[in-house]
Amino acid sequence: MAFATRVRRNPARGQAAAILNAERALNDFQRGFFPAGSKAQEEGGRHFVPSLQAVENPSDYVVTAEIPGVSPEDLSVVVEDGVLSLRGVRKAVEWSEELEDSEKEALSTSFERRVRFNGDIDEDRVTARSRDGLLRIVVPKPEPPVSQPTKVPVQAG
């Protein structure tokens, strides 16, 4: 199950409060949403959807994800066709390599979030850093072309 997050620009104060309230409501909804008969519902509602915040700056986009209990080895950050995909597995405290595959699966939850950006991005320079349960992804915008003065020769005649 994947949810998309829209990037917001730095809005005015009144609009910022409304957007934050809408984002909180959406995150609350996503955390409590389990389709009937889904694996998450069968497991008693154990499900994980990381909270995302995406902000546009003049030179880049910064996406921050709250991923407590997820190690960097269990994360995958992919940028393709202007869409950032964050995938990962959150393992329960009881998870270990010695468990059988069915037990490992029961003690872990996979997640996926996607972000589509408002403008062009430089996919080759994207960086991601995970620290203390917080993933920070910096997605640079392309460098604007630098105009070079061109000398035009003047022909006689």
C-alpha cells in the first residue's frame, strides 16, 4: 500500500496552519486505515506508515521521514521519473535471524511512501541520511543554465 505526499511551498501563516492540520489528519487516517481482510487487520492492527514532511526551498526539496526502529540496511530510497519512493521493513524487537521465515514475516512490517515533486529535480545528486529514527532526503533542483556572452563576428560588405 503506497500513499503519496504532496510537497508544499512555504505558505503564509494562515494557510500554513490549515495545511499542517490537514497533514496531521491525513497521517492519522493513514495510521488507522486497514482494509477489511488485510494482513495488517489480521495481525491485530500492527501496521506502520512513516510520517513524511516535504518542503520546497529555492535550491532543493527536503523530505523528512520519521522511521523509528528502522535500520538503514532495511531502507530503500529510489528516485525515478521525478518520483521519490521510500520503501523499507520495520522489524519487531523480537525479530532475529534464527527465526523461521514465517515468524520473521509475522514480526516485520513493510511500508512504502511516494513523493511527486512540483518541478524538475536533479536525480543524480539526491542524498539520504538516517539518524536516530529520522531519515532526511535532500533532492536538489537542477542548476539553472549560466548564460555565456557570445561574441558575434561582424563581416564587412
